[in-house]
Amino acid sequence: MSKVIAFIMSIVTAVTGLFVNRVEIKSAEERVKDNENIVVASYNTTAPWGNTLQGTGSNKRLKLFAQQINDRLPDVLGVQELNNIWLEKLENYLPQYEYYGVLRGGDENEKKSEMNGIFYLKDKYELLESNTFWISETPEVESRFDGAGCNRTCSYIVLKNKSTGEIFAHFNTHLDNASVEAQNLGGTLIAEKTDEIISKYGNIPVVVTGDFNQYSDGEGCKALENKGFLNANTTVENGDNMLSYNGWTKETVGRPIDFIFVNSNFTVKAYTVVTETGARVNVSDHYMIEAILEIR
């Protein structure tokens, strides 16, 4: 009997998921005027995945995601596992933002073709530069590391505050799930590219976000720390216990694999794992992570 009830409840959840309330679009005026704080977020959206019968269908979660971003309005948001299907709809749900991202390539269809792009508040920032490189032996062209599970990329933008003229760079990535060597190469390539950007623009603040698919003691993370980057979650009490992977449940498991790294030109004022979704269903199998930063 319990299995029958569970099945009926899954059908009810799926059907009600078709009638999600509209997204309430919030004004970003206060965030645009706030030149003291830079709110940085990172979110593995799991856009191509989910199961309608289990209430985790992609279209329902898209609207929950859009509402959560409207409610928090970060200055910049690095996303992983975002596809063009979500992006096209988010243009209407997130009009406060511009977006930069490049399809990683190597996927079997449009739904599964992912990006590690970045949203930024368009009224607050001017885009100075944007680019993408692949985590492989040939990072300048669409490619896959030998032994990696799929193509992996890192996208970055350089932004200028329209009011203050302050410049900072945001790198966003999703490292490989199958190859530790690819993960470690990713950290090394990102660290090298941040050096290039600093050489070009001067000693500017840099933030690196992403799903690293490894723990903070992995060599990919250490490559950034060896360049002077600080893991933002270590700045709060019990930071290493603030987990972001939930596996579609209300419980988090494992150790942190989603990170926000900052160089020494940023001060971390706060770090949060955003577990509030306002719905019975999670937005993703990851929670969003968020840091409030200040330029030194």
C-alpha cells in the first residue's frame, strides 16, 4: 500500500509542477547602488537533468531557480550545467542581467550541451573582456582531456563598475567528474590564466567559482591556493562542514566540492550555502553558494 501511495504522490507532484506560479521579477536598483559589497554566487543548476514523475522536472526547477536569483540578486553568478533551453527562458525571467557563456561541445544533443557561464548585473557593470578555454591539452580549441568524462571549460569575464571604475575578474568552471588528472589540470590552467589577466589589467581582484568535483585538499584546488587564492568557505565557523551537494534531498552529503576562491584583493565578509528554496522540490541537486566580498 505504501508503494501505491508513494506512486500517487509522485504523480500529484508532477502534475502540480506544471502549474508553478509565475516568476516575480525584482528590481536590482539597491544592488546597483551598493558599491561597497560585491555579492558573488555559484550554482550547479543541473539544467539538463531531473525526473518529471519525481517532481524534479527541468522546466519546473527553471522557474524556482529564476525566483531564487530574483530574491537574492547577486552581482555576479557563475552557473554550471546550464543549457540553451534554460538560457532562452531566463532572458525573460532575469532581465536585470547580461550573460556570457559558451557551449562546451561534445554532447549528444542540445538539451545536454552545457555551459559554465556567468550572469552579471548589466546596470552596474560594463563588460571589458570575456573568453572561454577548455580544460585539456589544447585549451584554446574545443577539446577533451584524454580520460575525461566529457568536454570541460572555464569561462571568465572582466567587469568595470560603471560608478566607481573598479575592475575585477570572475572565472567560472565545472571540473571533470571522471578524471582526477583533468581536475588537477583545470586548477592549474585557471591559476595560469588569472596570472595573465592580472598582468593585463594590473593587480585587480579575481574570484573563481565552480563545481570542482574534488575536495579542497585536491591538487586542482591547491593550484589556486598556491597562487594566493583563499577558499571563501574557510572564513566562517565550521566552513568545511557547510555542504552544498544534496542529491535531490533535503540532506547534504560528503564534503564541499562547490567553491568560491578569491585573491588577496578581496575581503570575504560573509559566506553562505543557500538552502532556502521556498518549494517542496530543490532547484538542483546542488545548493547555491554565495559570498559577500569587498575590494580592499
